[in-house]
Amino acid sequence: MQNKVITAVTLSLLLTLSATTQAAQLTGCEAKKEEIKTQIKYAKEYGNTHRLAGLETALQKVNEYCTDDSLRVERKEKIAEKEQKVAEREQELNEAKEKGNTDKIEKKERKLQEAIDELDEAQSELLR
């Protein structure tokens, strides 16, 4: 009995790894579709009906409207927004440094780092 459970778990992990590897090789709209399909699978597994409905709508919209060019434009717009946020956070940090408040400086540095991380993520999405 225990061997069957171990075999089932191992098989499940291998199938998940295989699907993840295939999705990682996809780019653009195809990658986006696969990502949504994976999330749909998890929503079904966990009985999350509200999330499932939203994901199915999202998949339908991706199937209808997504083109690699439109996705690239969307991702470039997101990068521009994140760059603006980084610039704002840098300005806030500079203002805090001028006032010399150590607590505010540390807080602004954390917020700036978060904005930089978000920008990095948006830039990496452009390559997918």
C-alpha cells in the first residue's frame, strides 16, 4: 500500500515537472495561456470556484484577444509604469536624506528596493 502511494506521488510530481518544463519553453501568449491553465488546474484541485470562474474568463479573453505584439506593448507599458515608480521612490528617498530622519530614510530605501524588484520582474516578463 505504501509503495503505491509513493509511486502515485512520484508520478504526480514528474507530470507536474514535465508540464512546468514545457510551459517554461513557451513564450508570449502561449506561455500566458499555459500559466492560466496551470492555475485553473490548481483552482479545481482545491475547489476554489470563484477563482476558477475568473481564470476561465481570463483564459477566454487571452484566447480571443492576445497577440504577441499586444502582449509586448502591454509589458512595455508596465515597465514604463515601474520605471516611473522607481523614479518617484528615488525622489522620496532623496527628500528623506535631506531631512536627515534615519527612520524615514530606511523606510524609503525599502520602498525603493521593492520598486526596483517590481521593475526587474516586469523587465523579465518582457523576455517571456
